[in-house]
Amino acid sequence: MIHLAYLDAGSGSLIVQAVVGGVAGAAVAAKLYWRRLVDRFRRQPTDQR
């Protein structure tokens, strides 16, 4: 069985752009949620208790 597939430059560029955008979005989301998690468990100074 022969499978013929063709990806032109535009399709390859779209795939690369989608992957890079997804990774960048995931990194920003992880940074925001990490900050919330760290802030929740951070010790407060004793004068604010």
C-alpha cells in the first residue's frame, strides 16, 4: 500500500507556528499558576499575623 503525502512550505510553517505558540502559551500559564501556588504557601512576616 502506497501512501502519498505532501506538505508544502505554508503547511509546515503553520504546524511549526502552532507548536511554538502552544509551548509559549503553556509556559505563560505554568508561570502564572506557579506564582499563585508559591504565594499561597509563602510565609507571612510575624508582624502581619
